[in-house]
Amino acid sequence: MFVLGVLVVLVGVLLSIALHEVGHLVPAKKFGIKVTQYMVGFGPTVWSRRRGDTEYGLKAIPLGGYVRMIGMFPPVANASRRRPGTTSVLATIVDDARSASGAEVAPGEEHRAFYSQSVPKRVVVMLAGPTMNFLIAVVLIAVVLMGFGVPRLTSTLGNVTTCVIPFGEPERDCGPADQVAPGNAAGLEPGDTVLSWGGQAVADWDELSSVIRAGGSGTVDVVVERDGQELTVQVTPLVTDRPVVVNGEVVLDDAGKPVLEPTPYVGIGPSIGQVRQPASAVPGVVGQMVSQTVGVVLSLPQRMVSVVDAAFGDGERDPTGVVGLVGVGRFAGEIASVDSDQYSVASRIADLLALLAALNVALFVFNLIPLVPLDGGHVAGALWEGLRRRIAYLRRRPDPGPVDVAKAMPIAYAVVVLMLGMGLVLAYADIVRPITLTG
């Protein structure tokens, strides 16, 4: 089951990458840009097939993908005016990237090059990939929330206390002098689903507990569902000192002890069940995931220092910190293989889908970083070009021409090296000092 969980997430990641690249491919072809390759993975080609201008294929290393469009970098303006002797390493990198890009553009196909498209079209092409990951995340979260539900305290009783034991006393068996708990005296049983309390319908534990607290000690009719049938029992709550709870947390006094107050007590407890959520809950959950991921990206340098300290030093691994692909695979394996009778197959599937949704949110946010070779870098270049042209127009100056994105190639190589380094460090940390869901 552990291996199955890893395989499920691996396939999900590959599909997410493939759809990300489809996001680039479709608008590029729609705008007439020549696309020579659509590949999932890197390294040697395992399988490919050509249709029209484009070669579609799979590569041996499933750690990404790409769509190759001709003319990603514009030709240099005023090449004849360049000073001789500018052959530094950085200049060579820029010239090589520009030359390779220009070599892809055959005579007469300049209008099909990426750089020749309008700024809005280039922005659409580059944003379509991350947008596809965002849409995948939205769909997966919708399936999880609306199809499977989320764990919630329900109005189905998980336990019914036998007797009333004053708060603060150690757990013990009921004795002859102990008063029978009101719920037990009324005949309530674990597994009963409370439908209404004192004539007021309840849908979950929060509503039920609120109604009980507001009802006092008067006898009330309680309608429950048991074995498919509705039963009505009469319950007389007992007012006894119980902790004050606000927003799910026990209120403490200055000495750190729970604050008690007279509270209607029945002696029943909830069960945890999967409660389906309305469609209106999806935007909030997705927004929260995006916000949290942005926070992780912004604090990534600090988090990586912590990972390095834990992997190569004596530091502790932050259980809420970043993980690499190895860590994600471990999470998937643990979700699929954890031994628990209360962890249903449906809950495992929902958690695996939620994990894939989180990965797609990460792909969405990470690809928007305005650095080449990430999509956000090309978007930033296009927007800067549009801004320059707008300023020149307003000032009645000549068109400054396209932005030379090729000048960012040294940064692109540095970003690639940095990403590979982070990936290797995270992989090592996930092996020697792993973060686990089971603790």
C-alpha cells in the first residue's frame, strides 16, 4: 500500500506537469506560434511522435517538462554597433542563448516566433501554464470538499457516559454513589444521530452543544435516528461545573487552571465523520492554500537554512517545514498504508487528492516567481516591454523595441543550479531526517 500511494502521487504529478505544458501549448498554437516540441520530463527521449510542426514525447527523468517555441529571445538590436572584445563568460552565455533561439527561426517564419507576438499574447501563453495548475487544484479541492467531505465533529454520538464524575477527578469506574448520566438515563446510545433537541433541528456537534448549553436543566424531547428509524427520548440535563470553552479552547485563569461555570451536562460525546461542504467553501480553502504557499516561498531561504541545519547538523527538522519530492512520496505512502480501522478508503483517497491539490498550488505559485527560466520571468519581461513602449508612446519617442530577455540567461542558469541544489538538499534531508505524518 505504501508503494501504491507513492505511485498514485507520481502519476498525479506527471499528469499535472503534462497539463501545465498543455496550458502553454494550446494558446501558443492558437496565436500561430510555432511549437517544435511538447515534452514531459527531461533527459533522453523514451517515446515521441510528430504531428505537424510539433514532436510530442516522454523523457526518461519525470521531473518537469517543457514546450519549445521558436524565437523565445529577440535578435539583438544594432548588432553591428557592438564593441569588439566583449567575450566574457556572461556575454558568451547571452550570445549562445540568443544564437540558439535565432537558429530555430527559419526565413519567412519570423511572424511565428514568440518574440514577435504582442505583449498580451505572450503574457497569456506564459500564464496559461500556472493557471492550469491553479484550475487543477480548484477541481481537486472541490472534489474533496463536495464529494468526500472534511473531518468534522458530527451530531452522531461517539460515546455516552455511564455516570457523572465531577470535573477534575481522575478517570475511574463508576461507583454505586455516582449519579447516572442524563444521556444514559434517557436511553441514548453510541451511534445515535441526534436530529433535533428540544424541537430545534441540529446538523452538527457545534449546533447540538450550543442548544444543550442554552437549554438549561429542563426536560426536553430529543429526536434521534437509530438503525434507520427515528426515536424520541426525553432528556433532563444536569447542571454541574464544567470548563468554559471559547472557540474550541478551554479558558484558563491566572493560575493556569480551567475556568469553571455551571453548565447543563448530558454526558454525551460526538463522533468524527466526513461532512460534505458546499461549493461556496471551495474558494476560501483554495485562497488559504495559495496564501500559505506564498508565505512558504517568501520565507524559503530561512526555511532552507533550517533544513540544512537539521540534515547536516544537530538541528531539529521543522514538522511544518518544506519537503522535497522524496518527502511528498513519503506522505503519499503513509496516507495509503497507515494501519487504522477508523481511516477509511474514502478518507485516504480524499487525502491523496488534497496532497495533489497542494502540489499544484505550489507549482502555480512557484512558476509565477519573476525569474527566468520560470514562467513569471517571461511574463515580467513582456510586461516591462509593454511598459517601455507605453512610456515611449506617451513621450512621443521611437519604439524602444523588444526587451532583450536573453540578458537574463546567466540568472536563469543560476536559478537552475539553485533549484537543483535545493532539491538535492531536501531529498537528503527527507531521507536522513524525514518529516512524517505519523510522527
